[in-house]
Amino acid sequence: MQEIKSLDITKEEMEYLLLKYKSALKTLETHLNILISDYEFKNKYMPVEHVKSRIKTFESAINKLKRKNYPVNIENIEKYINDMVGIRIVCSFLDDVYKIKNLIKNSKFINVIDEKDYIKNPKGTGYSSYHLLVNVPVYLSDGLHLIEAEIQIRTIAMDFWASLDHKIQYKFEQKIPKDIVSEMYNCSVDINNLDNKMLELNEEVQHFLHTDTNEKE
Ligand code: 0O2
């Protein structure tokens, strides 16, 4: 709390910044829900298990600025913390992640400004996920504001690993013992194998259902 005070920002300014972030989150959530429902209707298939969203706390933004060696001030939060608004889309199978990613990229409403495929190129920790950095249009009384947001798309298996990894990181405040880091990496390899196995099984099931229907006709 002390550090938030040192940001030299009035309560009113902070509330207005939060209002912009909350508006961007609502807009993005609504648009994503529409896109996903439309996909389900047209394909008679729901690739998404659940969607989670959050506004990053100012404490967490300050810690991130420090980790990246930027001076801690409100301008740098707006400039360098591009995931103040965050949405996580958790999918069933590996190929669903790419279906959802393409759905968002083809949307006229959401402007994708950057993307990172941590599934094809996992981070050193073993972290796997697909990240899209987007601009969300928010219309306020003084006109259009483009607010950056991060969309993380991953399978339930990847989400299981990342959630537990996040808890471990939090407990050790980033100073995780080396053997735990290495065990977590090994677990991420197991998770990746499981995801591939589940994808194979699903393809087999689809093939079986398809040939079964064709034989009946
Ligand atoms: P939190 O608490 O989840 O919000 P960059 O400047 O682009 O290299 P940046 O902005 O950190 O760095 O982007 P990156 O690497 O794409 O990661 C952004 C988010 O991905 C993180 O946000 C985490 O949510 C998640 N992430 C990245 N690496 C890991 C990891 O090893 N384990 C887990 N559990 N999550 C990870 P924050 O702000 O760091 O954290």
C-alpha cells in the first residue's frame, strides 16, 4: 500500500484508470462470448471449457515494473504493463487453442498487435500457452480509448500446470529451489505428452463416429 501511495497519483486518477480497465474487460468479455457462442452454433461443438478474467492489481503491476527494471510510476504502468486487463480462455484439446486463436485474429472488432506461441516454443520454466496482445476499443465521453489487453489461450492440462506453478512461485517469491524448478519442468513435459495423447484419442473418436455414421447411411 505504501508503494501505491508513492506512485504520486490521486485517488480520482486511479479510479479513472480502473474505470478504463474495467470497461475494456467488459467489452472484450462480451465480444469473446459472442464469438465463442457463434462458433459453437455453427460447428455444433464447444472448444472452450471456461473463461476467466481479471484486472491486475497495482501491487502486482509495481512488482512487474521492478522485475523489468523500469522506474515505478503511473505512466510506466500504462506504457509497459500491457496485461493490466487479462482474459484466459481454457480449451479442451490442443487443436482447440489454435481454433480459438484464429477466431479472435479473424474478428474485425479485436485488433491483435502481438502474439506469442509458448506452445510451440515453451518458456524455460516449461510454461505453455498461446498469448495474444490486443487493443480493445472503449468509447468514453471524450472519445475513443484503445486499451491493451492480454488473452491467454491454453488447454486444461496447461492451465493445471500454470496455476500450480504460479502458486509455487508466489510461495517462494520467485526464489524457487533449483530441484523444484527442474521437477516442474519435467511435469510440463508430461503435461505436453498428455495433451498430445488426448488429441490423438479425440481424433480417433471423431474418426470412429464418422465412419460409423457413414456405414449406417
Ligand atoms: P500474473 O501474475 O499471471 O499476471 P515480455 O516483456 O513480453 O517478455 P511479459 O509481459 O512477462 O514479458 O510477457 P510473457 O512472458 O508473455 O508473460 C506474461 C504472463 O504469462 C505472466 O504474467 C504469467 O501470467 C504468464 N507466465 C509467463 N511465464 C510463466 C511461467 O513460467 N509460469 C506461469 N505460471 N505463468 C507464466 P505475469 O504478470 O508475470 O504474472
